[in-house]
Amino acid sequence: MSQANTQIQNTSAWHQVNIRPLHPEEVTNQGGPDIVRLVEPLGKGSPELLNELLAQGKDKLEELIGEHGAVIFRGFKIDPPRFRQAVLSAYNASRYIWMMPMPPKLARFFLSLPIVGPFLNWFLGVIEAWATGRTLTQKDASTLAYEDNIQFPHHEFGIFFNIPRVIAFLCQKQSDTGGETLFCDAELAWKNVRPELRAHFETARFIRYKNENQFLPPPFTAPALLTHPKSGVPSLNLTGYHHQLVAEEGQKLFPEARIELGDHDENFMFKPTLVDANGQPVELSEADYREIISAHLAQGILLPWKEGDVLFCDNYKVVHGRINGGHPRKVLQVMLCDYQKNDTRFFA
């Protein structure tokens, strides 16, 4: 290595931080998969240092999330405006590309047009708020709502036209108790489902979702498996979920955590139906649902948030969800980055 390259390496922002696994006291549940790496400053942390890390070392971040699944930057004194600035120094981000039936590059073009772009951002924001219960804070970030309800581990927007490959989270306000987010190794969970059950998904044309307790437009359809765009490894694309079953299985696996149904959970009682290669429905039993849920929870960790935490995760490799709320309620902001076109998305 040349002297110049040695100097660049030695002065890199990544030499001002420590990278390590989470300690046992930094997760609510003991054990679980090794899917998170924590990055902390060796000296005084600052938003400027985080900006340098992401601007200079996106390849390092990609290496870490590719190997493990998720990376937390802790101790950098990040607030929402600086969070947005830091994320945009490494990735293109947008709230709405997942909703647009066109390639990500073309969708980004329309969203950037004068007059048309602001209208589309507003209009799609209204639709998202109605459909998901999210309160929008700006065009490329969102504050999540309904913190008191259960949420099956899922790929963010895995059933839509474009899928974010990377998700960035910011903890704007932490909870005194509870408020963890569930992160699961989606690829390992899928491997641990018994072969007979996996075969239904491997041969299915798609999954059809219909909510038991809500009137919806024609049922959603989605690919049964989601294939990682870089590694080619599949995972289960079961975005539809049944909150009562998730709560019951979570109570078994995480007895140390508060897991209970909230006021909004009655609106999330999905029972997906597989459609086989011949177009015939394949009904799954409650035991099948419970096996799928427990396989994912068994490969999960409950991550308590610290105020100012910034977490990046691979949305194909790692699924995330929610099994309880915090007290007082935590506030997360989310940015969706590096969209991949979902060529298998369709209505049926």
C-alpha cells in the first residue's frame, strides 16, 4: 500500500469508531441471532462524524449489513434534520416509490418534477396515511403511528411495485420501559420452516391477502418468496399477518417482554391464501401459521432503542416487526432507500 493510501486509511472516519456485537444487556431477550453490529465513537460523537462515516464509507456499511443484516450508530447526537442529512449523504431516499407502478428511476423522476412532484408527494402521502396510519413529517421520512399494536415480522412494502432494499431508522424519543423493535433473520427463519410447508410457498404462483375484519378493495396479491437482489437467497414474503396469533406465540418465546394486543389489532387479522401453479387456493391451517410465526420469532431479537440511535437494515435479509408498545411511547422516523423493482408484483 502506498504512503498516500496509508494516510487516507489512517485518517478515515471509520478509524474513529468501534464496531462490535451487541452486549447481552443491550437486548431484551437473551440469545437470538447475531444480526446487529453496533458502531460507537471512540471519542466524542457528533452528527458531522456520522455524516463522514456514511459519505466516505458507504461500502463499509454495505459490507456490514450484507454480512449481519443491521447496523446501529449510537452516540452521535442525531436529531431528525441531521438524520435526514446523514442518510441522504449515502443513499437516495423516498417515501413513495413503493407505490408507483414503474421502475424506481422513472418514479424518482416524476417525484422530482416541478408542480407535478409536490402534488404527487402530497397525494401519495394522503393515501399512505389512510392505508397505514402513519403521520408524515416530510417527503422522504415518516413517523410511525399505532405503537401499541402487534406487527408480524415483515419486509417493508414487500408486496408492492418497488421494494426498498435498505431501511434507515431514527429513534427520536426512547421509552422508559418496553418499546423494543423486533428484528429477525428472515433467511434463517425460512430455512427452519419444515420442508413440507416450505414446498407450498416454493411452488405457489402468489399469495392472496384478505383481511377478516375490514372491508378492502380487491384482495392484495404478492410473490410468496422474496429473493435478495444481491445474494439471490430467498425468504418468506408473508407481509399479511394475524396479530392475535403473533401475540400468543410471542408470549411463549419472549416471556420477559410485555406483549399484548392494542386498540388497533382487531383491524389486522389477515389469513393469507396461497394460490398454486394451477390457480387453485391452498389453505393454510392455524398450526401452519403458528409454525411460520414461531420460526421467525425464534430467529429474532428484541432491540430497545436509545435516543439518537440510527439503524440501517437490509430489508431483504432482515424482517422487522413490533410486539409491544413503549411507555411513554417511543417515536421512530424511517427513511426508505435504494429501491428495487418488484417484477413479480401483480393483482389477480
